[in-house]
Amino acid sequence: MKSIITTALLGLAGLANSAHAAMVVLSSNPATWRVENYENDRVVLWYTGVPCSQGQLVFGPNFTKSDLSRFWITYSMVRTSGVKMFVYYDNADAPARCVITSFGIDAGQ
């Protein structure tokens, strides 16, 4: 059992060093963000403060229309209530692009 745990921990440590493990969290009041909806359900966040060009965050290819609807609802709610929103994103390709992997309301502000 001990060797299984050790192997699992070493595997996780290896992932942390890979290029795909550049996960970062942004926790912010999105009042200064520009959220733009483009053709084909493409949504882009601008001026968020992330290290990508003009603070740009994009949604990954696995996000569905339902995910984007939940984003718009969450974003609208935090904008009107003044609470913070968190966005996890992958910055492995920064500054070319930062890809959103998860988002939600930051209740621990």
C-alpha cells in the first residue's frame, strides 16, 4: 500500500513539472473585465490582468453551450452583487493564449 501511495505521489509530482500543468487561478471582481461574445458561441474575456495579450482568457474546446450559459449567469450575478469570481486557467501557452478550465463564485473573499 505504501508503494502505491509513493508511486501516486511521484506521478503527481511529475505532472506538476509538465507543460500541461501550468494551472493558475484568478480571483477578482470582474467589474473591469470586458466580456465579448463572438460568432459560433465563442466568448473571450479581455483586460482580466492575466499574463496573456491584453489580459485575454478564452474557453477551451471542451466547453459546451451549457457551460457558456452558466458562465454568463455566474458573471452577471457577480457583477451585480460585487462579489469575486474565480477562474482557473492554463497559461502554458502564455502570452499567446490563456485557456479557461473552470470558473465559479469566490465565497471566501
